[in-house]
Amino acid sequence: MNKRNGSKSIWTREIAFQVVLYGLVFSFYTFDRNQPRIELFQIVYFLNYTLVTVFVSYFLLPRFFYTKKHLQFFLYLLLCVAFVVLMEELVLEQIFFADTRGKSFPGVFFSLLEVLPVITILVGFKFAWDALIKQREVDELKTTIEESQLQFLTSQINPHFLFNNLNNLYSYAVIQSPKTPKIILELSSVLRYMLYECKSKFVPLAKEIEQLENFVKLNELQIEERGEVNFQTQDIKSGHQIAPLILIVFIENAFKHSQASQSDNINIDIRINLEDDGTLDFKCSNSYQTMTNTESISNGIGLENVKKRLDLIYPQTYALEIEELNDCYRVHLRIQLTKEDQA
């Protein structure tokens, strides 16, 4: 639905709402158990209220109140109320009750008790309607901003990943390693997934884990005989979905910093479990040498990126723990996932 059709739909619903509202207020205004029939003077009096209410709702509110010109708004509102009272007392009373009520003025306070409740109710509901529409626009704008942020953050992941792996690929190509073609094949598979299948906000969990396995194999080729990599998954059932390229950042950090800090005895352990309530339990630990500079582990662009994405996509539904224990760096992430039919 385009913007014009959306505005037309909102306007149509507002008209329907106002018609029902005015009908209900009119029924309460004219209700009299001793005289169930609606009299002509009641219709005319209510029309007097209605004309002023429409003027206040559709002219004074947007022109003065919503633009924060409150003093002008209340001055004009006071004039409108005075107009209703004068019209009722000097014109309508003389037409319908010339021999009774029209002979005397009951006083300002009494007149306001008749006029203000109707005007207040009708204008108040118009104000509430406008507030709901404005809140809806704010929510849509917030969603648009969040989607833009996510697109920007996701766009940062591909270059970050690509630069790291191209450097590794270059080192193998320089020594003409026989593993170079296999590395290129694994790299192209992961990149294809990143570029073409991660455009949605969520992807199937099984598909994401499949690509994590390919990514682990790609990096495992670079470790060779220098250590051990353990990748385990449990109870990964189809039907759940996850934001793409969340877990891969932690795994990439594990490989990068293990290899950067030690030349052998590398140990990387990755465990992914899906609990019965749909909570994804992700654990990733890697060894590192404490004498090396590991400050970039917790301050890298990839990790900061993924934290922002988690805050945007899974607010209040994830828990992330990162800790350094002796010669081990551990990440523990729990995310409450949704099912694919809930997207």
C-alpha cells in the first residue's frame, strides 16, 4: 500500500469513527425516559455544538494546538464557546422557547454546563484519535530507522569478513599451498550465502548453522596440525529462525585471536543447542596466550557491530556473557528465537 492509499484509508476510518461518535453523543444528549421522541430543537441545538466542534477539531487543533501556539488556541476556543452560548441564548432560545426560557438568561455557569460537556467529549476524542495516528507514525519511523541501522551494520560484516579471509588466502597463495583451491571453494560458498541469502531480517536456523559449519571448515584448514577444533550442535529442529550473521562474528573472533596469539596448541570449542522453549544456547571458547595483546578481542568492529544488532533485533530477549579466564576466552549467548510462521 502506497502512502496516498494509506492516508485515504486512515481518513475513511476517521470519518466512520466520527460518525459513530457523534451518533452516540447525540443519543445520550437527547435521551429522556419521560419523552423518548427526539424533538426538532434537540437536533438544532446539537447541530450548533457540532459546527463549533468540527471547527475546533479540524482547524484550531492542527493550526494552533499541534503547532504549540497554545495561547492563540485557547483564545479562539474561548471565542468559540462564547459563540455557542450566545447563539443558543439569543437565537435558538428565542425561536423554540420564546415564551419560557427565552425571556431570561440563566447565567454563564448554567449555560457552560450545557455546552462544555458535549464539546469536550467530541474534541477530546478527536485529540485522542490524532494522538493514536501520530504514535503510529512515530512507530513506523522508528521501525524504518532500525531497519536502516540493521542494513548498515549488516553491510559492515561482509567487508570485515572478506578482508580477514583474503589475507589468509593470500598467504596460502604465496607459498602455493595445495589447499588454496579448497579454501577458495569454501570461501565462495560462505560469501554466496552472505551476499544473496542474508538480505532478510531472519533466516532459517538450520540454514544459518549449515553455513557456520562451512565457515568453521574454512578456518579449520588454516589451523592444520596446530590445534583442535570442536563444533557440536544439538536439537536443531527446523521451524525456528534467527537473524543472520550473528553467531559467525564470535566464531571468527575465536579463530582470528587464537591464531594471532599462539602458534600451536590452539583449542576452539563451539557448541550450539536449541532448547525446548525456543531458546538458542550458543557457547564458543578459544585458547589464547595472555602475554599477547588481546585488547582488540573485546573492542573489535565485528563484536561491537553484533552487540548493536542484538540490541535492535532482540531487545530484552537475549543474554550475552563474555569473559577471559586464564588462557581461555569464552562467549555465552542465549537468544529467545521465534518460529518461521511468526515472522
